Amino acid sequence: MAPQQGTLLSYRPDIKVVDATIRDGGLVNSFYFTDEFVKKLYKANVKAGVDYMEFGYKASKEIFDVDKFGKWKFCDEEDLRSIVGENDTNLKISVMADVGRTDLEHDILDKQDSVIDLVRVATYINTIPAAIDMAEYCKAKGYETSINIMAISTSSDRDIKQALELIGQSGTDMIYIVDSYGSMYPEQIRELSEMYLEVGEKYGKKIGIHAHNNQQMAFANTIEATARGVSMLDATMSGMGRGAGNCAIEALIGFLKNPKYRIDPIFKFIQDEMVKLKKEGLVWGYDIPYLITGLLNVHPRSAIDCIKQERTDYANFFQEIWDKEA
Amino acid sequence: MAPQQGTLLSYRPDIKVVDATIRDGGLVNSFYFTDEFVKKLYKANVKAGVDYMEFGYKASKEIFDVDKFGKWKFCDEEDLRSIVGENDTNLKISVMADVGRTDLEHDILDKQDSVIDLVRVATYINTIPAAIDMAEYCKAKGYETSINIMAISTSSDRDIKQALELIGQSGTDMIYIVDSYGSMYPEQIRELSEMYLEVGEKYGKKIGIHAHNNQQMAFANTIEATARGVSMLDATMSGMGRGAGNCAIEALIGFLKNPKYRIDPIFKFIQDEMVKLKKEGLVWGYDIPYLITGLLNVHPRSAIDCIKQERTDYANFFQEIWDKEA
């Protein structure tokens, strides 16, 4: 399975767009989306020709208090069905399962009893064996599976190669490049993509990318990876996501030349729903503190705090993070 | 003069950063910056190791009413000197002169009587001969000169090549790629850069880039061009500029590995001055209407109107622009 590459005018039928608005955007509002919002998003994605919609996490209710999060932190089957029914559409349903924070045996049904199509396992590079176990478990239950290696910008090439080799030999269908800290530039994404695609070709795995916008690179990195042959592309409405947010789906769909995608339903959803969220006071997107954690290649949590506290002493913040974490 | 190329870790002494905050940001507030703002910006640029600071336009007072614009629309010598004195620093002073909107004979002094170092002539591709005349005039007066071909995304390769050949044979020092509509992607910038650099090498001209952020590509396009060998890089504080704005200088300086640049004075300036401008209600930066004009490769003026009118009916706006202009 040689990766397909492309230029601006070429059309790549292998490309799949994954809307992660609820899942990554849920990190902004603790997953408290209204049912109306989620239903409209689902319909917009179906109309726009989006390939997958990620509804949230399959988080353990032993570990997380159900009273402190909206339901999309848990994605119970009945909640999914209340939105999608039997999901008689071409849009596939995805959920994310974090290593160490999921009760697979309890929460993952047999595929025949679920509307979920894809389970994406989120892992750091030092928990790859656990991630593979989880993905194998879900695969055996009948799902498509992905292993998403987070915070890849902090890993050495040697570790990444070893991790990819392990995952390559597993039954998982997809492997994701995840720039959790939004610290990478396109030329790094290019090299990383080639490393992942080599393993993907060897073992028959699709490669995906999930980018963050700390340095205004989420969309640029996504299309750089696309040009190299990466084919699973994460994006969110108005780039909604933790901290600086993600690749904006409106920019991505505008870029892709595949005629099956339609941008009008995306614009309609943004004007009807995303504008409201912003007016209600939800905050995400590029800002100086995120640039700083991205530049220094550290977790955005201190930048998120900085913005919550409405601190604008950026020069101090830069020195703080430099001294403390970088 | 072969263009130098670079990777992330290499250091390119040929690179020059041009702060265009007053000039392009002036299109947001009709050039009404306070003297304090401009003085602080000048000092920040000096401290940060920025190479050029563009103070504004040399606009004709016959054509433009001096009562309707701040002084940086005109950049009188005494106004410049009130900020920079004799400019006894390493920061060079730039101004922009639009073809057809400048009284060169009246407004451009002999270099020996001016603190200006660089005059950049802004032209559309159909007024190149006039632009060359203007650049030659300024060159003869003793200035460095640049010819900046605007709205390049609407020109054919054949026209661009012909224009570059003409400019190549002229006395101008620099030629700029200007993506006025913010409609280009990195792979297009790559090809355009190669076209410009070929002429630059042949005739001994430096090549520059001025990018807009309609599709969140201003910074990505700037560093793509840089990697190819483009060496004059325009950027502005917090990306301030018309419509979707420009390449953010804080992101660019963070990216560049040249140890002469310092990012702290940039953060300090942003926290002290740019935050205030935003609070006062000045608006620029990525938004859906700009994405739409960028996607459709048209002038951002209708997007600017759309945002001024606080319209958020993006799907309608998209259809309007599609029908009317694209």
C-alpha cells in the first residue's frame, strides 16, 4: 500500500476527514455541549461529506466523576444513539480511549451492539504496549482502530521508530501523528510523515495527523502531511480545541479538491453554532501564551492557566516557562 | 549570488526581518498611531535585532486628505526624525510608495537629507514600467529600493516571468512576492519563490515575501519561502495588518535561529501596546469572511465590510462573493 501523494489540483480518494469538534472541543467546555449542538454538528458533517465524526471519549466512570463532565466525556451507547439513531449515513462514528483512563471491558460493547465504527487509542510513547493491548481488544470486538501517539515532539526519532515498529506489527488499522504541544513546523512534519508512512506502507496501516495551532501551524502542518501521503486528517469547526485549538475544518475542506466535500454546510454550522459558543465566552485559538509553550515544546497547561487568569505579562510568562519547564 | 537555503537548525545571515506594523497595521486604523506607540515600537525593533522598520507610506498629499489620515500615511521627514532622531542604530528605515499615488519629485528627498534607507514601490503587475521608473528615481536619490508586486495570486506565470525579467534588468535591489489576498498555500509559494529566486540569482536581487493570513497561512508561507532561499521577510506585531493581517513577528522571530534576534522585546511590546489596541476595539486577524475571500482569490475589501457590519451569515457571504467576484 504505497502512500498517495498529491499536488493542489489532484484529488485523493484515500483522504478521510475526521471532525473532532466534540472530542477536542470538549476539552474547552468539559464536554457540556447541548444535544441540539451535537445533532446539528452531526447533520452538518453528513451534508459536508466529512468521513468520521469523533463524539468524545470513552472515559472510565470509576476515574472521572460523571457529575463534573458532560456526557461526551463518556459517550454511552444510548447517548450516541439519541443523536445518530442507527446512523444510516456515510459518516462513521469515532470515540477516543485514553490509555489508563478507560474501562474497556465495561465500556466497549461488541461492534454489533454499537453505532461506533472507530476507536482511537490515545497514548504517550512510553505506554505503547498498553495502547496496543487496548487497540487489539477493540479490534477483536469488531471496530476499526487507531493508535494516536501524543506529544510526539518530545520523543526521539529512535523511540518513535521503535514505537512505530511495534504498532506496525499489531492489528491496529491506523497510526496518528499527534503534535499535542503545537510545537512543530511543516519541515518537521514532513520528516515525521515520511517516517510514519514508511511503516504504514510496510504493514498496511493508514497514517493520520492531529495538529494544534499554538504556532499558527495546525492547518499548514495538516496539508504538509497530506501532500506527503498522510490520509486521515483531523480538524474541528472553527479550530475549536484545547488551548490554541486545532486545524480549522473550514480551511481544510476549502483546500481539499475532492468533490465529495461541501463547504456550505460547514459555514452554515459555524454561523449558527460556533459564533454562539464564542459569544457565550468560550475561548480557544492562537494567543501569545500558546505560542510560548509551543515554541518551548511543553504542555499547554500553563498557557491555558495564563489565559484564564487574563495575564498579559507575556515576557514574564516566557521567562517563567523557560526557567521551569523548557 | 546563489540563494541560501536552510533547515530548522541552520542560521542564515542573509535573512532580514522587516517590521511592517505601522505600514500594514495603519490600514486598520487609518495610520492614527500615537507617537508613544511608534517610539516604543522603534525601540522594541532595535532591541529585538529587527533589520528594517517600515513607518508607513509616502502618499501624495494632492491625492489624499491629510486630515483624514494619521501622519504615517505620509511619513514626512520631520515626523520620522521625531521618532528616530538621526537613527543611530542598526535598524534601517523603510517607507512604501504606491504606483500612481506618490509625488516622488516632491516627497522623496536626497538620501543625504533623509533618515529613510529603503523605499519599497508597491505595484500591480500591469504597472511594472511605472514601478521601475519610481524605483530607479529613488535609487538615483541614493536609497535602497524594492519592487513589491501585489496580488500575485491573480497573475499568470507568463506575466510574472515577464515582469520579473523587466525588474531584473532594472536597478532595484529587491523584488517582493506579495500574497495580498492571502489565497496561496505553501506549495504555491514554493514554486513562486523558485521563480523569483531564479531571477534574483541572475540579476543579483534579493527576494522578499509579504504574506496575508486569510487562510491562516501567513507564517507558514513565510517560512516556506525562507526555506527556499527568500531572505527579506515581512512581519508585524501580533500579525496586525489589513483584514486577516500578516505574518506574526513573534512567531517568525521564534522560528528563526539567528542569534542576533531577541524575542523578549517583542513580547514586551505586545503586552504593553498591542493588547491595548485590541482592547480599544481595533480588529484584525483570521476570521471566516477572510478565509472566504482568500479561498476565492479576491480582494479582501468585501470581507472587511462584512466584519465591520458584524455579519455572520457566512454561507450567504460565500455565495455572494462566489457569484459576484470569483
